[in-house]
Amino acid sequence: MTAPTDPSDAPRPRGLVDRLVRPPLADGPFWIIQGTVLVIVALHYFLDVHPDVASGVLPSGLPVAVLVVPIGYAALRYGLPGSLGTTAWTLVLWLPDLLLPHNEGHPGDDLLNFAVIVVVAVVFGRRVETERTTQARIDSANARALAVEAGYHRLFESTRSPIVVLDEDVRVSDANPAATALFGPVTGQPLARVLGPDVDLASLSGRVLTLENGHDYRLDLVDMPFDSDERRQQLSFEDVTEERSEERRARLFARQIVDLEEDQRRRLARELHDEPLQLFLHLARRLELLAHHEGVTEKMAAELERTRNQALEAATRLRSLARDLRPPALDQLGLVPALSSLVAEIDDQGEATISLAVHGGPTRLAPEVELGAFRIVQESLRNAQRHADAHHVDVVLDFADEGLHLRVVDDGRGFDPHAAPVTGSASLGLVGMRERARLLGGIVVLRSTPGIGTVVEATLPTGARESHPAPAPAPGP
Ligand SMILES: Nc1ncnc2c1ncn2[C@@H]1O[C@H](COP(=O)(O)OP(=O)(O)OP(=O)(O)O)[C@@H](O)[C@H]1O
Ligand SMILES: [Mg+2]
């Protein structure tokens, strides 16, 4: 393909005055026009002086109207400056004829004819000028479009990203060398044959496909810019294998951290249940037995009873801690019972009224989705308790077809979620919520208005996901 000329390199069109004062002296037709004018004027003078030579053949003198021929041609060839310049030049040549005394009988006609010629020169010249300007603009726009198109084609040919052009029937009408190297000769083939029958054009843009060569490609579908009659689209494939494997590694790492954390929580919950909790319960039983032992005074019995109650209180706190670490209801009964128990527990503490509403379902979801949802609500409730000073907190669970929607709304003091975190702050709750949602292919949106309250919304897809080991059930304290 030849390199297109850059339209900005083209000489700028000259202005009217410039073209008028600097006629195209190097142009042959310019001299033919001037010569014709000279011949007509000379003939006119000759016939004026020798009227008998052509009497009866030509009207007296040569009619000025004949001048319309060179002037019109000048207009056609050089536009308004051509017609005006030629008319002015003719007037100069004709001037002596109008002034000479021998010229009897037709100076009036000549003047009238000249007036007509000047009008014709101006009107015709202007018209031609307008058309020339319009044409020049069109030519320049076309040249620019051609240059852009040529640039695009160079890019199309040389880019390392495969690109195919699709016609209205979703057939490949063109493919660049990179696309041909990836798919083989595909021109003329339906796209479905290139990418597989399940490909839906409407949802293609932005999708990432793993192709037969094992690489991941992000697809981008745009309308072709240079087609007017037929709608064509360009489908480009950006190799994102490296980027995706980085992402996968980062996601795997994040998942391992989350799994590790859950594992530690589970282990700690089990150990709290198996060791100190049992010890406190055992201690409480022993203290109870002791209180009823022979020889124990009433005062000692009362003291033993108080100590027993303290042991029971410690056991209750440990149980609550273990439940917080890993609620057994979550694995055994599912998300809704686990959240009901969490909500009831926080509600009992009396700092705020907590409500739980469930729409749709409730159904059992994949263990990792239930756990992720539970942790997000748990952290939102904990934040509302610790930071919001809220009166009411509403938890809404919506089991929709497209996924699980969670909403935790508090009417507390709110905060600025976009404010930069305090340097060195160890706040990980919100980050953890987002990370959990991301690992599940979902999203957390947080909206908060100082003085009004905070809304945490999460959407977690509940469809088939990457396999993820189900957590082992936690002990029931
Ligand atoms: N519901 C809320 N109302 C008011 N402020 C909130 C709310 N939720 C979060 N915040 C603010 O956002 C900050 C960050 O919350 P985040 O949960 O990430 O950390 P944290 O609760 O301080 O610590 P942790 O890592 O233990 O969760 C909080 O310190 C608090 O200032
Ligand atoms: Mg927090």
C-alpha cells in the first residue's frame, strides 16, 4: 500500500486578491485567453476604422458581446479572479475606442454590452468560485479521510493483535495477518465457525475467551468508521494471558489467605469449645457439688455459688466467642438461621434494634457463598455496633435468580467512605468484605452519609463457580 500524502502538507489555497494580482503567467491557457481578447479588440478597432471591409457580413465593429467567450472561459478556468481580471484587462484595451471621435453610432451599444459583460463576469465568476471552493473542501475532506483510512489500514495490517472485520451477516469479510496466523484463512466464514456456535455477538465486547492456542483474549467489538452504506464491525482480540495469570495468582493468594483465616478461626473455635469451655463447665459443676458438701457453711455455700456463676458466665462468653469465630449454624443449617442467631445475639445486647428480612428462597447456597455472605453481614453489623452509634440496623437478604443480594442499613453517624485511611491504621474490615465478595465474583458497594447513616450492599453470584473445597463443619459448643 502506498503511503498516503498527509493533507496538512498540501499547499494552502490562495486568496482571491492574491490570485487577482498574481495571474498564472506560467499557464498556457492564460495566454490563449489574453491573445483571444487582443484579437477581438484588434478586429473591432480594424472594423471601426474600415467599416466597408466587412459591411453586410458583420455588424458595425465587432460586437462587444463576443468577449463573453474568453471572459467566460477565464471564469471557468480561474474562477472569479480570472473573469474579473480578464474583464478589467479588456476594458483597458477597449477604452481608446470609447473615447475616439471616429467611433460614431455605437458607443452606447458598447457601453451597454460592457455592463452586461461585467455582470456576467461577476455572476459567472462567483458561481464558479463557489463551486471551486466547495469542491476544494470536498477534495480536502476526502484526502483527509483517505489518509486516516490508509493509516488505519497500516495499523490493521501491522498490529500484533488479531483483528477481523465482520459484515452484516456476521461473516468475516477481512482479517489482518495476526488474525490469519491465529485462526487460519477465515475470510468469508461465519464468525460462529471461527469462535464456536455459542458466541453471541451482543455480549461479545469485553468478554475474555480462551482460544485453542491456550491464550486468553479480551474481545472488543466496534463499528467500522469508514463504511457508509454497509454496516461493518471490527472485532479485535487483545492477548491478556499474562494479565489474567497475574490476576489468577493474586486471586489464588487472596483465597488462600481467606481460607487460612477461616481455618484458624475454625481451629480456635474448636479449641475454645474443647478445652477452656469444657473446663469452665466442669469447674461450675464441681463448685455446685462442693456447695452441697457436708460441713460447708452457708457463707461458704454462697461464695461457692457466686464463683460457680462466674465460671458459667466465662463459659457463656467463650461460647459466644467460639460462635463468633465460626457459627456452627452456618455449616449445619445455612445462612438464614446463622444470620438470625447473629442478629438475635446483637439485638439482645440492646445497643440498637436489629431486624432481619429475607426475600425469595431461602435456599442453601454453595458453602463459600454462605460463608462470604455471613462474614460480610457480620462485619457490617460489627461496624454499625462499634462505629455508627445507630438506633436501628436493618439486614435484608434477597435470594434472587441472578444472585444473592445483601443490604445492611444503619441510621448511625455515617462516615466518608472515600477518605484516605489513617496512616498505619489496621482497619481491615471493609477491605476484607470487598475481597471476599471479589473472590466470589461479586461486589460490595458502600454508601455512607455523615449524620444520616451507612448502607452496605453486596451482590454475590450463586451460579456455578470454580470448585472450592467446602469447609469442614465447626463444633457445636
Ligand atoms: N457503619 C459505619 N458507621 C460509621 N463508620 C463506619 C461504619 N463502618 C465503617 N466505618 C468507618 O470506617 C472505618 C473502617 O472500617 P473497617 O471495618 O475497615 O475497620 P475497623 O472496623 O476500624 O477495624 P476492623 O479491621 O476490626 O474491622 C472504621 O474505622 C470507621 O471509622
Ligand atoms: Mg470493622
